Amino acid sequence: MSITLSTKTSPFPYASIAIATYTQKVEINYDESVEGVTLDFEGSQVSADDEIVAVLANAGGLAGDSVKTAAYFELAKTLPTLTAIPDIVALLDSLDNHLAYRTFLVGHNITAADFILWGSIKVAPKFIGFLKNGQQYVHLLRWMSHIESLEPIQTALASLTAAKANKARSNKTAAGFALGLQSAKEGQVVTRFPPEPSGYLHIGHAKAAMLNQYFAKMYNGKMIIRFDDTNPTKERAEFEETILQDLGLLNIRGDKITHTSDYFDQIYELAIQIIKSGQAYADDTEQLQMREERGKGVASAHRDDSIEDNLRHFEEMKTGSPEGLRWCIRAKISVDNQNKTLRDPVIYRCNLIPHHRTGDKWKVYPTYDFACPIVDSLEGVTHALRTNEYRERNAQYQWMIKALGMRGVDIWDFSRLSFIYTLLSKRKLHWFVDNGIVGGWDDPRFPTIRGIRRRGLTVDALSQFMLAQGPSQAIVSLEWDMIWAINKKVIDPVAPRFWAIVKANSVSVTINGGPPAPEVKTLPRHKKNPDVGEKKTVFTSTILVEQEDAISFDDQEEITLMDWGNAIVRSKTTGPSGDVTSLTMDLHLEGDFRKTKKKITWLAQPSKDHPLVDVTLLDYDYLITKKKLEETDDVKDFVTPVSEFREEAFADANVSTLTKGDIIQFERKGYFIFDGTAEDGKLEFIRIPDGRAANLASKAGKPGVVTVEAPVPALETTADAGPVPSSTMYKVAKIYELVKPVSTTKMYTVSNVYD
């Protein structure tokens, strides 16, 4: 069951490849020799984009409401034929209005309607031009962006890009997510992720782990998680547990967990075999001298020792005797090959430290370069995925396989991840932990899996980011903006909205015309996504606002109190420093929020029955002040003086319902992840970067300052606020077309708000 098409197919069936990837019901095959697109499914063939979408939507349970969906299918056929500007504008206006309070076209989940219309717009240049150049279609643009941010759609688009790139490169071999693995066979692919249990996983490891899992699933194969435990000096059993936990945070689980130490007996026998074949020898050359000789292409004095002598020295090494400690075993590959990794590398060395799994059984251990190809072959690995920093050692890997007469393994290179202002060196990260500069390996400033997840980076965003890297082999230092921007697209549609006011900057406001007693109103947590749930908002005649907002108000200025209505500033009291100490406003519900320049968040003055919640807002800077540290740089010289910033704030009581790890938005402040309750009882929220350059710039030199976004220019509502409620307290804008809540307040009644 598959879809076959060419990258040249016009108009290109975006909807077909997107829904195929989303439902995973069929494979996508790019064949430049075919015309059009064909779906082979359950014994029948379908050749039209809309019919393919309908078939796969039905098979994947995405058909949606048949009547409404059918209308969008008809619209998708008509849309590319529209050329008159008035017709295009009218249709765009209609779609934008329809999506004002909807995440998807039909219902609350993605359906065939979304796929077919999205694909139709993608191939209509005039429509794309209007969307790119016009800011008025915010809801339609948001919908388009959300569809394209979904991981399966990203995968589909990446597969198309990769297929085009493969075509352009002609006979050159290219590696990429969608291009697949060389010589791979369905159901037979075995990959492996081989971390060393000497520390915590970081974002670079995440790419390797995700790639291995991706290809294993792509071919219905298996992935092995193998602990490369060949160096007792650095490795600990507890790190194995933390690594498995880190992988769990990425939703990665292997089909099998193994250890290189499981094969120590076999590897030792193979070392004897390679010595007996004359392709390895024992050497007692001092380390510095050996390094110098390898660099100059000079042969070791022991290179031509007899096999008997080499075996005798290896046996001495095995006992861990003083004599044995002087020696190592080197592969006899080359003396002066231009590829210096082939210049007789060390394959076995002594280590008297007890191993965390095998104890003191062994005094000799294989190097990674010797053990890895052996265990890959023994465990049935078909494709060894390695970062391209290992590329020069690929020839060494294949030499070991051939010299030992073992089953071959294909190698697939990919570029390693490197980010500006970021350290991935375990040694340097250890230094920050040991010196108490960070709170631990899960510190939000760390690039560890625990650190970035604690800071609010989602697995979906990580996966999409890795996918976006595609077949690139470039070794560059990446900016953090792209990955955080992807993350924002993931969390924005589902993050509940709350309000917070910084304590030190709070200003008391008296609202003339406000309720004589506190009133509670139920509102949606997310104006565009009713599935997120509801929250309680308290309305009182005394509220708190931010100093930043208060100081910007002019006398007699009309402003909008978000989720309430308009108010007019009547008086403002300032202190000696010029800060506003109090305000008086008249509630003006007849005012038009479309005409006000300032829309502000606020909180009801706390009372015994309606308290506010004490929270701490945390923001972080990069740990180092230099974009990229060189090998000769001392990390101590580039430590950011202050990299953690804390602000005490009030938040509305709804945040008390959150559990650790929940992601929210404090409106007009940004996205935050709930980090739990501190010892002082305050709830702590860590700011999640949103990908904006201003929020990612280093704050070095500005200690104690927390960057806060400027006030938003407008409410997330449309011009049509719906029927006017009978209440004299405030208007409630039309939110969504679902539930008709019954108000129990004695102050007002709300009628037909959700109609």
C-alpha cells in the first residue's frame, strides 16, 4: 500500500502526502519517471488528490462531519481557479472569520477538510501572496502555521525537499530523514544508540537517539540501547539509570538494552585472534612518544615483534601486573596513512579500577574503536548511525570488521549539533556543577535533556527541529531561536492563559462603577481552544495593574481591561520617584475596545475569600559570554556573572490547580513552565524562550533585569463582540460556539454569549 508520485507533479498533491504521513497507512514513493499521483490501497488504485485524501482520511478515522467536509472538498477544487482579486479577498475574509475561534475547520480535531484545503492553498500562488503580504488574515495564517507545525506534516514536507535534493544531486548519495538508509530492508533494520554511562545526556545525544528510533520505526525494525561501558575510570551504574530516564523524557525506549561488557569474553578472544593473524601487536612506547610517532608517521620499535611475544605481553596485561601495565595492544594497520586514525590505533589497554558490572574480573579493556564494530556485528546491527566527527574513523571501523572476518555493518553519517553560548563538554559541565554555579544536571541553563525539558522544550519541538536539519552535513554553531520558535508553535495552541502582576511594580486601582462585592465569572482558559478548559476570574472594584502600564496612562485616557471592558483614567497619584502609587478609573463598558491603544492585564485586589497566589518568575541567561569556546579557552574566564533572574509576583488563583511540568502563558509576559513549589511555599515558574531574538540575546552585563515583553497591541478577539449582556458590569466578547453556561451571579445575567 503506497502513494507513488514525482516531485514534478503539478499541481503538487500536498494534501495527499501530508495525510499519508499523518495516518501512516501507506508509504510515499518518489519516482521521477511517473506522471501524476497514484494511491495503491487495499487492491484498488486512486489517482486524484481529493479522492486519495478521502480514502486515507476514512482509513485513519479523520473523515469528520460528512456534510461540512464535503463543502470544503468542493471549495478546495474551486480555490485554485479563482483569479479575480475581489473573489480571492472575499474567500480569504470568509475563511479568516470562520477560523477566528476555531483551531480546525470542522470540530475540535484535524479532519480531511483541513488537509484538503491546506493543500489547495499551498498550490495557489495568488492566495499565498495575499497571506504573506496581508496582516489582516491572522486567524487563517495561524491555522496554516499550526497545520504545518505538526510533526507528520513536517515529515512529509521534509521528504519532498529531500527527494528534490536527491534528484538534483543525480547519482550522489545523500542521507536524510526521508531518503532512508542504504540497503535497508523492511522489517530487518537494526539500529543502536550507544551512550557511555559517564554522565547525563545532552541535546546532541537527543539527535542521535531520535534518529536511531526514527529509522527503526521507519523500517519496522528494532533499536538497541547499548551502554558503552569500556572505561571503568569514568563510568557509574547510576548513570545508566539516569540515561534511561533521560531517554524516557524524550519518549524513546529501545527494543533491547545491552552492555558492551556483556561481550568482554568474546572481544578478548577476538583480540587474541587478531594478534595471532599478525594484524595487531603489543607496544610499551610511552604515551607522548607514541603520539609524536603517529603524528610523524614513524613506526613503533615493537611493530614487528613476534606473535609469541605479543601474546605473552597480552597475557601479562590481562593479569594487571606491573609489567603488564606498561603495555597496550595496537592494530597493525598503517604507519603513515594520510588518515591518521589508521596509524596503528590502540585497541586494548589496562585499567585496574573495578568495573561497575564485572567487578575486578578484568584488568584489560577494549577501546571504543575496537569494541564498537565487534558488538555492532554480534548484535545484528545493520546500520551504525554516527556523527560526522567520526567520519575519518569510518575506515578504521570497516578495517576492524574485515580483519576479524565479521558480518558487515553500514555506516550512516549525520552532522552533530552545536549551539552558540552552549557547552556540550561533560568535563566543562561538571565544572559548573562542582562549583555550585548551577543547581545540578537538570538546571534550566544546561543543555542536558533534563535541563532543556525542565525549561519547557517539548518532545514534539525537539523532533521537528531534528527533522528540519534534514540531510545537512555542515558543522556549524546553531542559534537557539529556531528550536524555541518551533516549540512556541507546539505549545501556543494548548497552553492555558493566566495573569500575573509583579509585586514590586503593582499599582492599586479603584474602579468607579465596579461591583460592590467581588463577583466570579467563568471564562475559557484559552480563547481559541475550548478544550483547554475553564478558569474563574474575580471582578472587584479595586484591582492591581503593572507599574509599566500605569505610568504609560494619560489623564482621561480610555484603556481596555482585558476580559472585562473599557475604563477611563480619571486620576493618577505619583510618588517622589515618579512611580505611580494609585489610580482611579471609571468603568466605561459602552466603549469600543477596537479604538483603545492599550489592552492590559489586571488582578482583583486579594481578599480573604479571593486570595492571589504568590509566585516566583524565573528567567535565565546563557552560562558563558562567548559564542564558542576554543580548546585553549579557560571556561572560568567566560562565565556570565549573573545568569539567573527572579521576580516575585502575584498570580490569579487558577494557577493553584497546575501540576509540575504544566506549560502555561502569563499573558503579555510570555510562556512559562510550572517548576513546582519552593521551600518558602511559592509556586515557581520558569520562562520558556519563544524564539524572538530580543528574548534570546545574552543579558550579560545587565544583572538583575528580567526582560518583559511590551504590552500586546490588541485583544485576541474579533470586531464582532456578540450580543450585549444585560449586566451593567461588563461586556463579554463572544468566545466560542459550544457551551451555554448558566450564571448564578446576582449582579448580572449573561445571555447568548456563546451563540
